[in-house]
Amino acid sequence: SCTGGLFAERLTTIAGSSAYFLGGVVCYSNELKTAWADVPPEMIATKGAVSTEVAIALAEGIRRHVGSTLGVGITGIAGPGGGSEEKPVGTVHIALASATGVRERALRLPGDREMVRLQASQAALDMVRVHFLYNGKTPPKRA
């Protein structure tokens, strides 16, 4: 939700994107996270909307509802307000769900609102790229 649809916009900038992109949902409110992606309300209450658990639930829920190969969940605090000491502005959680499992990343991104949104969408795009590069397997660790 913290990219406000920028991830989907970047995927669909390329002509012919309808061949690989089924759709996306911007679930800004907690109610929509529950209604559209089956994120349990108790998960949001205990873990917070900006959490790894919610990003995973978003990715899995959207993948299930859309019937897609991949589901991506992004949740975070783009700013300028909304941050806390525990979860400052720039806190972002991204999850990618596929038939081979779920991968997730927790990030602290610098910059203003636009930079956080851009970096979050880029990180999600990179997760998709790596997924296909390694055929859904975990990439080797860097030395």
C-alpha cells in the first residue's frame, strides 16, 4: 500500500504488459487489507499494518484471489508523517508469494515520500526479477 500503486504502474509502463500482469490492488485501509486480501484483523491488531506478517498475508491473499503465478505485498510508512520510534518513516516490508514459497524483505529506506515509494517499488521489482532469474529458488549467498 505504501507505493500507492507505483509498483503496478511500473510493471504496466511497458506495452504488452497485459500478457504478464493480471492486476493489482491498493489496500490503503486496514479494512480493505482484510476484505480484499484476507489479512486477519487480529494480525493487523497485534503485528501492525506495517509488518512482515501483513506483507506476507497481502502477497498470499492477492495471489490466491487473482489466480496469479506471483503475489506481491508491500506495506510501509512513506512519510512525511506516520512514523514512530519503533517504525520510523522509511520502514517498508515486501513479500513475494509463489508456488515455491514466500520471500520477504524488511527495509529502512532513506529520503522523502517520493523516494521511499520509488525505492520500495524498485525493491519489489528486484524481488520479482530475482525470482525469475533463479526459477523460484533461493539465490546463492554473496561471499
